[in-house]
Amino acid sequence: MFVIRNTFVAKPGCASKLATQLKEAVTAFQMPGARVMTDLTGDFNRVIMEHTAENLAEFEKRMQEVMSSPVYRERMAGYTDLWITGSREILRVA
């Protein structure tokens, strides 16, 4: 199993807006093990979205489905205006 963690540093005043938009997206797409978190101790305005995949093929298939979905485009419209930088980690659960 893998944990996929997308980390964003939101623009000042935009972390809660970004977290809300990400929560709506993971709910709409029923991503397994999904959760959205805000960081209390690290970089200011950090928002983390995690979900799981059984293997990398599942992750890749889900990414293709989500990225080609009109619903995704609608839910995520404008989200790039809310953050400064971001990164992705793919972690294998031991």
C-alpha cells in the first residue's frame, strides 16, 4: 500500500479556502483513506492532502481519471491561485 501526500504552502489568508476546496475534491472522488490537514507547527499556511493506493498502477489510473474529469475541473477551478508552492510524496507503507 502507498500513501500519497500532496503538500501546499498557501498564500497568506488562503489556507482555509484551499483546505475546503481540497476536502470537497476528495469527497467528490471518494479517494480511499483521504484526509486534508493543516499544519500547526511547520511552514505557515501549509495544507496537506493525503490518500492511499494499493499500488502505483492504481494511483496512476486514478490520476488519469481525475485529471480528465469535468467534475474535477469544476471543483478545483481557481485552486492554483490559493497556493505558492507544493510537492508530492509517495510513501510505501511498511
